[in-house]
Amino acid sequence: MSITTFAVAGATGRLGRHVVDVLTGRGHRVVPMSRATGVDVVTGEGLAEALVGVDVIIDVASWHASEQEAATEFFRTSARNLHAYGHKAGVGRIAVASIIGVDRATAGFLAAKKAHEELLLSGPLPVRILRAAQFHEFVGQLLDWQQGAVAYVPALPSQLVACRTVAEGLADLALDPGESAPGTPIPEIAGPRKEILAEAAALLGTRRNIKVVGVDGSGMPDAGIAAEGGFLPGPHAKLAGPTFQEWLDSQP
């Protein structure tokens, strides 16, 4: 097996940690890029040095809040910098994690990710995109945001998937030098079955002694699209376990 050198933007984040671990476990060289490692994809600090000798950039850096304008500006700047510094360093391509259904999004964070895809695809380096369903780990985040004994969680459908599963799929895509043929659907990865966010949250809530109340999601960006299954995987998606219950049972 040939060894590829990867730079992982967002290497210390929820998904990035798994991407680094998967690539390292496969014997590749990994340059972790995050503000914690002295690399900032927004200011450009440390980028030139980090990308020396890098073959592939994997972009899993993300904005920390859901406000559309701020998230879009983050993605706009990071995309421009990764392309500019990567092109100058001789990087071969960029692989990026996105979200299933962003092409339908009209508002909020998903709309910012839609812009992110478009911005990356307009740059000089070849770009491969992997759209993923909401992470199992996202359910805990929904409870954390509310910080109380009762949590109100949208009873919306998702095909929840583990971060580790997405990291493995993204590593596979990043290692594939081929280009997507025109008209080929963007690859998707999701969990093995449809789940309801509120029901998954209730399973976790039992562990945390939090009562979870399912709500209709009114007021959330594109809740109507979500309720109709607009953010579920398409027929070409790769489906891979574990289920949310299996993943939860494996957590310490």
C-alpha cells in the first residue's frame, strides 16, 4: 500500500478526530490542522507550513453555531484559503464532509453548507464531496444545548450515522483519485435505518436522567422539508451501522 500524506482541517473536532485516527490506522501520514495545532483556516496562519508535501486535504472544519450568515462567511473564507494555499503547495485534491439534503436547504446552517459545497467546487483544486446523515453524536448535542431536566427535541426523521462510519467513508473517498462523472449523484452515507430524532434522544435522555419531549420542529429552518423526508438518504447512499441503539450501548 502506498502512503499518502493528508492534511485534515478540523482535526480536533467531533468528526476530525475520527478521520485522523482512521487514516493513521491505515498507515498514512496525517498533518492535523486546527487552531489547537497552530493552523487557522480562516486567518491562514500556519497553513502554508502545514501543507508542505501534502497530497490530499480533508476538510471537516465547521462553524460552531447555526446562524446562517456567520457560518457562510466561515465556509467562504476557509474554502478560499484551502484552495489558495493548497494549490500553491501542489496539493492534489480536497475531500469534504457535507450533509445529506443541503441541495434542498433554504435557510440556517444547512444553507451555509450548501454554499460551502458551491464555493469549494468553484476553486482550482479537484473536490470530492461526501454527504452524511446527522451523526449519532448530534443527539447528545441537542440535549446539551438545553441544559435542563426536560429537553424538547424535534420528532423529525433522520437516518442517524456514527461519526466513525462517516470518517471511514470519507477516507475511502479521499483515497480515490478518480473524478465523478458528470451527472453522477454526490456520494451519501447514512445509518442502516430511519430513526426519529426525538426517539433517539429519549434513549440517551434515559441515561442522563433527562425527560425528552418530542415536538414538531416548528420554527426550525426547513422543518417542513425535514418532516417530509427531504434530508433522508437517496437510493444510491451507502448504509452502514451501527444503529443509534447499538452505538449507544457501546458508549462508556
